[in-house]
Amino acid sequence: VLFRSPSSTAQYAVEEGHPAVIGWPEKYSKGGGSIDDGTTGPEILSTEFQIQNASSSQLQQLDVENWPTWTTSDKPKWGVGNQVVDKEMPYGELSYVLSGKLEIIPQSTGVPEIVNVGDFVTFPKGFVASWKVLEELT
């Protein structure tokens, strides 16, 4: 899984402490993301939770090949079959799935959504959902 998360200030990234937000270059901060003022943060594809298949032009335009990579392989909490209930996103995030499969059940709808290889997923700040890894993610 590749992540694109807020980075407009180093202080914000350090306070959040998540590896997906530390050290992001300024070129990824184009506004509309998740920092409280609404003017800074990542370029996002939607202001709502959204899963969409990525096009080659989007991959190139968003410079996805240079995003940091995250995997579930070394994280027992995110092992295949484990469910994380009511996880709240402390910041907005745009992810791209390289491999694996994930079930996300938004608290707002209770309807399971499946994330597959080649999908972009927009997670708005404050989004709450239950997550279940169906296949190891990268």
C-alpha cells in the first residue's frame, strides 16, 4: 500500500507520528486535504471515503511510484483475518493498493467495501471504520 498523507509542516508530521506522514516533500501538499484549516495537506481525490480504480494517467499525475510503501506483513495487528474495529483516521490519507485485499466497513453505513489491487482509497480525517485484511497488503 502506498500512502500520500499531509506534510505541510514538519511539526504536524512529528505530532501525528505515523510513518506515512513523516518526511513528505512539499510537492505533495496541494491543498484540500485533512489539516484543520482545509487549505493544506495532500491532494485528495474526494472529500468523502471513496474507493476507485486508478487510471494510468492518475498514477503518473500523482507521482505514485515515489510514494512510501507500507505492508501488513510485519504488523500482527494487521494480520490476515484480524479485524480492527472502529479505527478513526487522525488525518486524511490517499492510498494506492499494490497487492492484497482489504474489507472496510464504514461506521456511517455499516456496508462492507472491498479494496483491491489497483485501487485508490481516500480516507477523510475523522473517518471511522472497521478494517479486516483479507489478503496481505502492500
